[in-house]
Amino acid sequence: MTPRALDRQSPHPMYHQLKHRLLELIEEDGLAPGDLLPGEHRMCEMYDVSRTVVRQALAQLEHEGVVSRVRGKGTFVAPQKVAEALVHTLHGLHEDMTARGADVTSRVFRQRIESASDEVADALGIAPGEPVVVIERLRFVDGEPWSLSTTWMPEWAGESALAVDLRRRSLYGVLAESGIHAVRGVRSAEATVADPEKAKLLDVAVGGPLLVLRSVGFDEDERAIEFFVAYHRGDRSRFEFQLRAADESVAKLRHTGVEGD
């Protein structure tokens, strides 16, 4: 495509304009993940800007996950991250992704009864050493490694899943068939990096970014029915949060500036 000139009279900074020109270039030329963008020197010529402007624009695009820069090789269109609603809903990965038309499969490493560790017992509200059903799976979305998850359930809740083939099935769906439903949950997300084992399974570099999701789900009787820890690839996923004022007092605090942003 013929590059559109930047507007030097515009109130928007040059790097901001260039960033949007590069987004247009990616969209209009139909560039796909892995495609190489013009080099920095070529961009300077195309848009008549300094290398500083080019680098500022590319830094913003890299921060937003649109491009990835490889030292000595150039700038590439990055695989687009999928927004997952797993933090603010009680859906699992299977439900969230199949609703988007994706194919979700699992490689099951553990599907058995074990004794609850102190951490698991505390999360489930049971005594350490009590039997729990543990299910450890490497999850794939459209054939690509996506997350490594381990779920622990009290024996009464998880026993129905022990003999089920979970390679293509939703664990939540299996539990629902036995009348077990999560109606409330507590979830958290944090950043970490991949150790050698997780890097190999998730096909990322050692030290690469991962997002850790931890969750405890409760049934209508306020019994903990599951505790899971899932490591998601940071280059494929981002979690969405939906926020709202809890009540009028919170809204008033925000309006008066007492509550922080």
C-alpha cells in the first residue's frame, strides 16, 4: 500500500499518528501473525520521521501486544491475545472458548484420588490429608497449548469425574450432570514466569510470561466444590475485568474523589 503522510499540523504527537498508520498497514495489507513489518530505516523514509518517532510508535505497539520485536531480525506482527472472561464469571476455559467457536482439547496427566496438602485443604475447608480428587490437564485451543491447570475437589464432589474421558469434555459439564453447580467463586490473577517444565509443556521460552489464575468455587450450600490453579500463556491470553460500584456509598466516594482510581 502507499503510506499516508503524517499530519505535521495535527495536535497528536507524531509517534501517535505513526502508531495508527502502522495499525492501518497491518489491517489493510492483511498481515498475519509472524509477518515482518518494514524496518526502522524504511519506516523513516516512508513516513518522513526520525528513528526516535519510529521507535516510540513501535514501543507502544509492542506494549499493547500488536507487534513483537526480535533483536537482529526485525519487527513482526504478534499473535493476538484472546480476552478471557474467566476472572469475573464462573465459566471454565472450555465454555469460554467453545462459545467463540474454538476447539478445546486436553491432555490429562492426573485423574485420581490423593491426600489433600495444607494449601488444598485450606482452600477447600477440609482437614489436611483428607482424600481429594485431583485432575491435572494441559489444555489446548485449536491445537495450540493454552494453559496448564490442576483442579482439586472434595471426594464427594469429584468422584463422578474419576472415570470420565476429559480430553474433549468440560469438567463443569460433568459435575453439572451429577447435580453439582458452582454458584459463587473467588478468583485471582497474577503474573509469573515459566519454569523449564511449564515452558516445555506450554511451548514458551523459559522465563516467558505466564498468567496464574487461582479459584475456589462454592455451591448453593456454601460448600467448596473445587480449587484450581491454572497457568495461562501470557502471549496468548489476557483476562478481562468488569467493574461497577458496589453500592451508592462507593459511587459517592468515587464522585468526591476520596476513592482512588
